[in-house]
Amino acid sequence: MCSHFDPVLDSAKLDTYFGVEPQLPLDLKDSLWPGYIGPFIRKHEFADVGDEAVPDNELLIGSFGLIPHWAKDTKIARNTFNARSETADIKRSFQIAWKKARHCIIPAESIYEPDWRSGKAVATRIVRTDGKPMGIAGLWSVWRNPKDGQDLHSFTMLTINADQHDFMKHYHQPQKEKRMIVILQDDDYEAWLSAAAEETRQFLNPYPAESMMVD
């Protein structure tokens, strides 16, 4: 499970690695926890209208922690920052985003996980070995604040089992199931954002252990 990550905020990196450009400078925190506001990438809302001026994908800002439309407030984000891929399609918080294939990519410089091998939880910064940012598979939603009528986007990171993963099996508490976020292959970004709901699970694969390292 991942509750802490460093988002990609640099405009040049977002353009180079993800093909999106912020409309404004991203004046956001450079290290995020559940409930914080961060960037995510989705297929552009009007990508299918046939207008060449409309880009395929767009960068949006939203809450780290998915807020379903029925939530009374944003507090639920503290518990919906990760979605178990095995049950996301039936869990109330995520099932609409799953069934509507609201796929997104969360651009991350790094993630943090607790290393328990010393007997105590040691926060550990994890990056890709090739120096590129991570494109984390997620789901997005939009919530309308009942108090002021303003819309707030939000996102969650999809996770899979990591009990047998040579790198991620060393993280999280002993005797508990090991989990890891889904880090997409670079070549899968476009396909993931366009995939139908029934195609979702084919992208939910473990990232190679040899391609991850402690920074």
C-alpha cells in the first residue's frame, strides 16, 4: 500500500514522459499524503470529438484519495488512497470508477514504503532504476461539494499482491500480506487510459523487481 509519494511537478518532465502540459505552474506540495492535492493524467474529456486542437490526454489536479459522488465530505480520502485491484470492481467506493473505466495515471518521482527488516518501520524512498518517473495506474472520480456546488476531482492508486515480489516483499509489516502499487510500463500509458473496463485487469501486473531501487 502506498500512502506517501512525491508527484512529478516539473512541466518539462510531464511533457517529456507523459505528453501533457500544465495550464498553469503546479503550485502544489512536493510530497503528498492522503487528502493532499496532486496531479493525475486522464484521457481528455473531449478526446473523441474529432477536433485536432484537443489533446489526447489532460493533466488535472485532484485529491489523493478517491471521493465517490455519494460522499458527504472529503474525509473518506484518508481511506481510499489505494484500491485493491481484486475487489475494486465491487467495493462501493470504487465500483463506479471501475465500471466506467475512469483510468488515470499518477505521475510520481518516487514512492515511500516502510521497511520492517530492522524490526522497526523505516520510511524508504523507492524510485525507478532508470531515473524516469513512475506512471502509477489509478482510478479517478469527481465529487460535487454540497456546500458550494464546486467540483473536486480525486484519484486512487490500484494495488496488487506482492508476497512473491523480490523487491516489494521486504516492505510492510511481517506476517501481513505484502502489497504494491501498479507501475505501468511506459509503452502502456496510452492503452491504459483508453482501455475498456473489461480490459482493466490485463494492465495490473507487478513492475520488475530489478527496475526498482532504494534512493
